[in-house]
Amino acid sequence: MILDLIEADPKAAVDPSGEVLAELIRRAIAVKAEVVAADEKESELREILNYGHTLGHAIERRERYEWRHGAAVSVGLVFAAELARLAGRLDDATAQRHRTILSALGLPVSYDADALPQLLEYMAGDKKSRAGVLRFVVLDGLAKPGRLAGPDPSLLAAAYAGLAEAQS
């Protein structure tokens, strides 16, 4: 599993000259190719490749695209995991595992506590939204992607509070 390889040696996972990063890239490409081959017309399945991207793209927009894509999606992954946890779809340990792994890779796992209203506005324009209803790719367990449509605003706020940082 990709996560096991990263957890075994996070430094090797980001070493551009190492074999671990090359293996991670091979595995990620294989997973993506399998999903795309199974959903050539971009119906529903391919949407799972956007895990973490709903909030991630909103952060990129808010930051005027000065944040790297991977950094913004990292925060989005933590948010999606927290959203799934609070919705009763993901256990605490797996949600925390997101934060632990991403932190070990040197990626951000928190964001501006005051940004949620603007981020919600940007997320409303996300390509996964349908008729103004926010849709998120979440996990129903490790490596079990699902979708969450129209979560209650209080759930979104609680999930965001789990990753928000105070700005000084």
C-alpha cells in the first residue's frame, strides 16, 4: 500500500534521487490509470481522484495561486478526513493518520481560522458541486472512497475547526 511505503520512511518518500519516491510515483500512476480506464467518460468513479481537492482548490484561489497545489490539497485531505470522521464514516485513527503522514512529509495540515466563509464561497463553484450543493470526496474507511453531498453547514464548520489555525 502507498501509505505503508510513506510511513516506513517519510524522508525517503520525498527524496528525488531515491527509489522510494520512484516507486510511489509508479504506484500512484497505476492507481490513477486503473480509475481512468474504468471511467473513460468521466461519470462518477473518476471523481474519487479529486480527494482533498475541493477545499484544496478553494485555498489555491484564496491564495491567488501562490500556494503549491500539493500544499493546498494536503490541507484539503485533512479537511476531507475530518469531515468523514465527524459524519461517522471514518474512524478517529485513520483521520489522524492523514495529519501524521502529511506532517511527516513536511506538508501543511492547517489553515487560516478566519477563512471558512470565503472558502465556502469558492467551493460552491467547484466542478463537483451540483445545483449549488457542495459535494466532497471522503473516505468510508482506509482506501474506500465515497461521496458526501450537501453536508450541513455546522458539519463543515466543525470539520474546518479541526484544521484551522489562529493567525497572528
